[in-house]
Amino acid sequence: MDDEKTVNHLKGRGARINPPSRFDTLIRDANDGHFANAEDQFAETIRTQYIETHPKTLVNKVDSPDIGMAWSMNPYQGCEHGCVYCYARNTHPYWGYSAGTDFESKILIKRNAPELLAKRLRSKSWQCAPIMLSGNTDCYQPVEKKLQLTRRLLEILLQFRHPVGLITKNSLILRDIDLLQELAQDDLVKVSISINSLNESLRQQLEPRTATYARRIDTISQLSAAGIPVNVMVAPVIPGLNDHEIMDVVKAVADAGARAAHHIVVRLNGDVRAIFEDWLEKHYPDRAAKVIRQISALHGGQTNDSRFGVRMKGEGRIAEIIADQMQLARRKFLADRHMPLFNTRLYEQFRNPQLSLFG
């Protein structure tokens, strides 16, 4: 069938459409390579492009009370992992690109990220507080293997004895286990691994370029064995797709050595709704309408939700069932385990205005 053929052309991509950026005032036609429907228009596999940017700052203030850290930094914008539900897709239009296949194939690189971090940590005005790496897209997405920006950021954080929290879906984090282990010895690091299912077939469609679930569990095991505290984000929980797996997922990660687990429910803000609904209709047409209804039930009848304190956990009966399952799973499999507190005392002792990491 033609539909099956075009899907194969997008193997390894999450989004199947490329909606126009809402900030783009240009009207493009089919001759300039910007298409509304990636499946219909791209005759060959979409190739990833890496685009240099030149930011003046890296560390950003996080104003959301739902996030556990007040600061974040992102060495990359856009993410080749291609998770269909990713809220970060909505940031790509600010750069003039689509939240669809552009988000997965046009990756913005902040090559000067390490220098910017060092400059910030040398600043006399900087007051030590844990920084999240990353707050938007995955700092261990495939290009990190070559560029090593995340590793260089960790080296700087270690030299300054500055606390950092990492979140990823990629087993590439194991490459940096030496740095993470040193940071962990002084309670300067916490790692969160995101895993929301054990169904590999679902992962291949939902999160196409991420590490397999089995590989992520092995990553938890190796990090934990090295003394690095690991939290697991069961996220997002999508009713009708993976909500029935909560107990199994928490048991698996607990067996691997995770110290904690938390959940976030799916929400479809901005362009993510159209991208997710299109994906759902193509991959799960038998239950698409039911899944969307249940997602809406989590958010007061809407698929999107921006309300602080509610948006990540949802509300209503379905949200309560999910929360109850997580509470039971933690009580059964993670009792008496905890994540350590960040150590913020060492930063001032090690800060040196003359420190040069690049000379």
C-alpha cells in the first residue's frame, strides 16, 4: 500500500506531519522543501541537519513551580529522539522551524555552551543552586556522541563543585559515568531516566530514536552500581496506551536500583496536539478517539493544560487512578529508598575567578 511505503520513508521519525511555524509570515510552496505533510511530500528519508547558533547566555531561570530546579541549560535545541508527545516541540517555532519533523531533523547546536557556563559560574553574582541539564531537549541525543558538549559541561561543573541534575532517555550517559561518579561522591548530581513502558513495539513508534527500554533499565543498573542516585520519570503516562504498565515499570526500575520514581501525565499543548493526534490515527486508529477522550478527561475537558500545580499530574478520576497506582508501586517496590539532597556548600570553596578551562 502507498501509505505503508511512505511510512517506511520516515522510519526513525516520530512526527508524520510538519505544521508551519506560527511565527512564519512567509507562504512556502512545494518547491522550497517546507511541507505541511512529511509523509506525502518527502520522497526519501528526512536527513538531520545541525545548525550552529551563537547564544550569549546558557543558564536560564525556570519560573515554573512544577519543576524541582530553578535553573536549566540546554546545549541543543530540537531533539533527534523524535518523541511524538514532547512539549519542547512548541519551542522550535520560535526559531522559525516547525514543531513537527523540523523539530527532529533541524538540531540547533550551542557550541559555545561550555564557555558560557564557565563564565556564569565565575560571576560574583551567581548564587549556587542546582542546574537542570537539560530543561528542554535531551542533552544526550545522538549528536552528543560526536560533539561532547554535555560531557564538557559536566567537566566544568565538577571543577567548580557545582550541583547538577540530568534527565535523559539515552544510554549514552554511561559514557560519562566517571564524571558522574565523582560528582556523586560529594552529592553534586542526581540522574533521572525517563521510561514509561516496557513495550518495545510502542517505544519504536512513540520514541523512535531513544534507547530501548531494556537498555535504559541496564543504564539504571550501571549508574546505581556506581553509586550515582537515579530517579525514574514514568513520563508521560498516556491513558489507553501505557497507563496499565505503571506497576511493571516501577518494579523493573526498582530491581535495577532506582531510588525513586515519579510520574507526569501527557498533555498536548500547542502544535503537539495536531502532531500527536495525526500519529495516533496512523498507528492506533482502533483506539485513537478513546485515547484523546481520556487525555481530555485529565485536563478538565481539554487536551492542553498550562495550569501550574495541575498540568503535570492532571485531575479527575483517571488522574486519581494513575496517582494511586504510582503511590502503590512506590510503596511496594521503593519503600525506604530516597534521593540525597544536593550539596551546595562546595561551590564557594572551589570557585576561582582565574580558573581557565580552555587555555
